Amino acid sequence: MNWLFLRGSVPKDRNPKEIIFDSLDKCDDMWTHLFYNLLNEEDYGEIWYGGGNREQKYAENYIERYVGSFKEKPKFKPDIIFARGGFEEYDKLLQKYPDAFKVYYGAGKRHTPQSKLQEYNLTLQDSFERWQKARKKMPKCAHSMWVKPAADNIFFPVHENKEYDICFIANGSQAKIKNIKWVYKTIPNKWSVLHLGTRSSYKPPKNVKCKRVLRKDMANEICKCRIGIVPYKSIDSTPRVIPEMLACGIPVIVMDSVHFPSDKYLIGMSGAVSGQMTFWSVVNAFINNQKPNSIREHYLKNLSMEVTSKRLREVICQEYNRK
């Protein structure tokens, strides 16, 4: 089968050197790895970014392209088109292939396409709440739950001294969504906190260190912490930092405002879900009660790239054959 993966526009908010890679081993993008892992040896696939001019051959059957726009026509006829994010720029390309099987995924508010085009055969949902809403909005479409992995070549346990109690990953540009102000205001002084991400307009307290690092270096920083927190607001769904921190072997405490299938991610001592009122007491219960090896084992068995891509291909191919 021929696969076309629509990734979105080339990121403009960072140094181009941070997003250009010459091999999959160096690539830090989870989606690039996931799409590659969906392919069988006899398949061919291309991943497209809009707004650029670049071609990188990652494998004999897998190419990354920066295209001027999504109005361009691929040199092959796609059997399956996987669209990440319901961007209007995709519409004309999707309409050129009425017989192609179309898969959609978008997180948070984009759990269904924001464009006028709703002619997808399958949507992937990362929380039960999003799945329910998608079924009502797109009743003729198949909908399936799925679990996001981390980029396994980037996120894994690193033997580091525990310099911090808590890891908090949040970019300052999303300060309200990521609840940065609340964390800064309520975090107990007794804990040292590593805030990974760009600075926000809020001044961090003395026990919080804000630091931005390249994604390839995030595992080194995460592993300096005893526990991870995800206190985001409800606009978000299954943030990728959850599997990333679990892949590094640290437990994760997630606020109950975050929509995600906790029974898939947080099993045993891998973490917990908590309301805002009890959040720090739950963190306290986990901080000194860690079993990093069991957390990593749980990730590899249930959430790894190999496991999730195999499950996802089965879902897509099952629905494709039903079409």
C-alpha cells in the first residue's frame, strides 16, 4: 500500500537546525517515527510538511518532503492518507483522491477536523471524552481510541543524579493552558522543581529552575527528577509529555482536568490522577516511593513505539478492508 502522511506546516518558532535531520536515528519527532513504523516492507510512504523545499530519504520506502503547499500532487497514488490536524490546506489534496482511505487525528479542540471537509473514514481519539464528541459530530465515520508513544530513540532512562524532586514540562507561550501560574503560586517550597520549556511572563519562585533544552537532550533532564507532573487544563488531551516521562522511568501525576485514558498510561506505581485540591499531597506520596525499572517495563510493554504502531496499523487496516 501507498501511504501519504500530512504532518502540518514547517515549524516557524525555532531554529531550522532543530527540525532538520539526516536520519531517523537523529530525528526527534514522534510522528515521523510512528509513520515509518506503520509501514510494512512492501509499503511506500511519504511524510509531508507544508511551506518549504526539502527532500530527505529516511529509508528505501520512506521519504520526508517539505512541499510548497498541500495543493501539490504526489508522484504516487495514495491508498491511505493520514492527516494530522484538520487544516484547511489539506482539503484540496484530499479531494483529489476520493477513493483513498482517509485517517484523521487531532488533539484537544482539534479532535475532529476544523475545516469544512469531514469526509474521513476513520478518526483516532486519545480520550474517551473526545471519542464521544467525535461520534456525535461525525456519525458516519469510524472512530477508534489509540495510545500515543514517545520517540523511543530520544526518551529512555539515563543514569543521572536526582537533582530535582519534580519535572514540569510546559512552554511559556501556553502559560494558561499549561497552568504555569498555578504551579508557581502553589508549589511547596520544600521541593526543587525543574521547569523544562521556554519562560513565561510569570516569575518563577526560588525553588523552580526554568530551562529550555533541545528535545534530544530532554531525557537527560527528565531523569534528573524524581517525579513528573502534568497539571494542564482541559483544553489539552493526552499530552505527549506523559508517555515521554514514563519512557524515562519516572512516575507521573496528572491533574483530573486533563482528558486521557489513565487506565492505559498509569498502571501500578507509574503515576496517578488527582484533583487540584489534593494534587500536591498525591505528589508527596509518590516522590519517595519510586520503582523506575517497573515504570520503564510498563512503558515498553504497553506504550512503546513498536507496540502502539503495531496496534494502530491493525486498526487502520481493519477499517480499510471494511471500506
